[in-house]
Amino acid sequence: MLVIGLLYPMRRLERWLHQHLFKVGWLFTKNLRRTTILYYCLFLPGVVLYEFVYWLVAGLLNVRAEATFAWPETQESAELKLNFVKLGKNVGEVKLAVISLSPLLVGIIVITLIANNILNVPEFLEIFQPDPL
């Protein structure tokens, strides 16, 4: 229940963050096309990981996936439209669920690995632990 209760506030926080990042980009460029490209470049590592895992899992499950690359269309809203890989029409519900959830799971694993092995977050958090008397 706690996870379900946290999903709504997290989604609202994500939307707020995306809107403000997009607005800051617009303040720098004053051009929606450039702002859109800057916005996608900011999230490029995550977009590449998401689309690659999506395409890879679709291939592993023997689902036809077509990779299409096109520059993002000019946007007026702060939304990442991740549609660079398109799946075939006759995909089963179970396969679609596995393909759709796999980028999330891989993303969590990658973030955990970066936090623990590169950024050394556990060592950083030890600084804030009270000293034993």
C-alpha cells in the first residue's frame, strides 16, 4: 500500500520537474525547437538506455521491433515521447508487459550500480551516522 500511495506524489513531482526543466531551457533559447532538442539531450543517457533495452527485450521475446530515428518534433509541453522503437501489431499482453517493464527494472539496476560503485553513496551516508560513544 505504501508503494501505491507514493506513486501519485512521485508522478506529480516528476511532472513538475520536467515542466521546470523545459521552462529553463526555453528561457535560455527562446525557441521551442531548440528547447525540445536541449530537453532531449539532457535526458539522452536515460532515453538511449530505455530504447535499447526495449528493443533488446522485444528481440529476445521474438517480437518484431522497428527502430526508427527522427529528431523530436517541436513540443510546447515538457514530455519525453519515447517512441523511437515501435513494436509489431500482434504482440501478446504478457509479452507487451514484459517488454514495457524491462526498461524500468534495468534502469533501477543501473542507478543502483552507479550510486553504490561510482558515487559511493553508502560511504557518503556513513558521514551522517552518529559516532558510537
